[in-house]
Amino acid sequence: MSGPATSTVRWGKRADMVVHSSEPFNAEPPASALAGNVLTPMDTFYARNHGAIPHVDPSTWRLTVGGLVGRELSLSLAELRTDYAHQEIVATLQCAGNRRAALLSVRDLPGEEPWGPGATSTARWTGVSLADVLGTAGVGAGAEHVEFAAGDVSPTADPPQAYGGSIDLAKARSREVLLAWGMNGQALPDAHGGPVRVVVPGYIGARSVKWVDRVSVRAQPSDNYFQAVAYRLLPPEADPERSLPGEGLSLGPVALNTAILRPADGARLTAGSTEITGYAFAGDARRVVRVDVSADGGATWRQAFLDEPASAWAWTHWRIRVDLAAGAREILARAWDSTGALQPASPEHVWNPKGYVNNSWARITVHAE
Ligand SMILES: Nc1nc2c(c(=O)[nH]1)N[C@H]1C(S)=C(S)[C@@H](COP(=O)(O)O)O[C@H]1N2
Ligand SMILES: [Mo]
């Protein structure tokens, strides 16, 4: 209905998606499209892919569960749905590259896409707890990690390989980690990992492996490129072209972050009372407890009103009315979490060679007249 018929945006996404790459398909909604929606509509949910989006036939799909288990399992979608209790969880996914654009303006990041604040979205996921499936397989001695493997091959991995990753066993055994076939009440679409994906609430999006077809219980983290080499936080002086498997810090839980969704960066507004809205998110067991907003470049701050999050695994939307003086105004937002941690002030403090985890204060400039 809306959008030009000539739109090149695919996979059922809205016409105004910011497409970072069409093959593989990488796209985020404009920040304003995330505002006001606790659940992100399907056509607005960001898409992050390292290879071509496959179509996996739900009638022939099987999940194998192996490695350090008492007995190997091979489950069809029908078996997964009938043999295990269904779970529904509202959870936010957030890419480790969310808000990378601000790191790029500090220093170049060759080959990395300039994601804005839209590499995060929230859905109601339906599936079964991975914990229950691991329970039937039986976790063996020495198990510390659970690996997820899929069939989509990434040409940018070194060497090119199918996508995969792992999480620690304790997280894998928590109720909230799902093998999900439903998203906002619909069958999981191809672009988001249908027929079944992993959803790891509170962890970077990279661990929520789409099109999952194998779960392996292991003593060590996955050797997959996207666990051992990519999605690791390297020190600023490291050369990502030469980094060896296991170098740097493996990213798991999402760092405390926030973004301003409205008004848009660069917007022209009428001076006076203006509503500022945004999201804040804290990974794993942490909760967003406070968001401060400044309408004068950080000279003074006031606390925003926090909406009740939809679940312990969902983002917190916030809002505040500020009085905007005429001229170019820098608006800042910064969040605090339940451990008392505050976001770092500037992207210079967090710059790293792959451009992950930019959780510096949100900053936009608007022109009030
Ligand atoms: N099989 C597979 N799973 C994947 C990926 C991928 O490229 N292949 N990308 C990961 C990354 S980096 C993110 S941020 C999320 C994005 O999920 P979405 O495309 O549903 O938003 O999926 C993760 N799971
Ligand atoms: Mo990601």
C-alpha cells in the first residue's frame, strides 16, 4: 500500500528501510519507525545476514542434538511442537554492530557497515525452551558450551563457512533460550530464520542462530568463524586482518545502551516544548533503571519517564518533554542499569577495530526555530 512500486527493498520489509547491503541482505528501519512500538512490526524488524537467505522446507527440516549428550536426538518440527511445552517470550534482539556509524566517525572501519540505532528490534517469540530439549538428550560430563549450527554459507568468513556460534551452558539451560518457530504470532519467515531459529534473550544477536539445524554440547566454545574470530572485542591497536581465533573478548551479554528515536537527527523543529523518545536496553540479568536526557549538550540533565518493559528481556522505551531554545541544539541521552553502571560518554572511549558495542551516550543535533 505504501511506498513506491519500484522499491528494491525485499523480504517483506517496508520501503524506507536503510539497506546497508542487498546481498547478503542487511537492513535497518529508520529510528523513528521503532518509536512507539513495543513489538516491532514484521516489516520493520532489522535484518542481519552473513550469507544468502535460504529457504528451508519445514516438512523436511530436522534438528540434531549431539556432542556431549547421553543420547543423540533428531527432531522434526512436528516432534519439537508436540513433545515439548510451548513457551512465549517477548525479547529484544540487538546486533553487536548497532550504532556503529558513530564509531566510524571516530576512525575508519574498513569493510564494516555503518549501522545506525536500528540494528535492534523486539518480537514475541514462540517455541520451546532449549533447556527442555537438552534435558531429553542429557548433558554429559565436561560440558561447558552449547553450539548452534546453520546451513547458510557466508562468503565473507575466513575461510567461507556456514554460520554458527555458541553460548555458555548455564545460559543454554535457562528457560528463556528458545528454539523458536513463531514471531509476533506468525510462522517465522525465511529472512528471520524459519522454520526454526535460536533466540538467546539478553545476548548479542549473533548468538540467535537462524535456520538452526544442529545443537552440539561441547567442552569448548564453537570454533566457527563467527564465534572464534568475529564478534570479538579487540583492543584499539589490534589489526583485525591478522587477529587469530580466540583473540580479544568474546561477546555474549548485551552492554547497556540507549538511542534517541524521535526527533530524527538533523530535524528542523519549532522551538519550545518538544517530546524526545527513545529506547534503552541492558543485556542478560541487568535492567534499565534510569535514563537522563539533556537538551543543552550535557550542561543540564533531567530524568525521562520509563515505560514498563514488556518482559525482563525487552527494551525499555522512554519519553520526556524538554523546552528547546532556538538554534542548533545537541540532545543527549544516557542510561543507567541495575548495577549502577552508566554508559560511557563518547564513542572515542569505546572505538574498537571491528566496530562493536558502541554504547556511548546517544547524541543528535536538531535545529529549533
Ligand atoms: N544462520 C544465521 N544466523 C544468524 C545470522 C546469520 O547471518 N546466519 N546473523 C546473526 C546476527 S549477527 C544477528 S544480529 C541476528 C539478526 O537477526 P534478524 O536478521 O532476525 O534480525 O541473527 C543472527 N543469526
Ligand atoms: Mo549481529
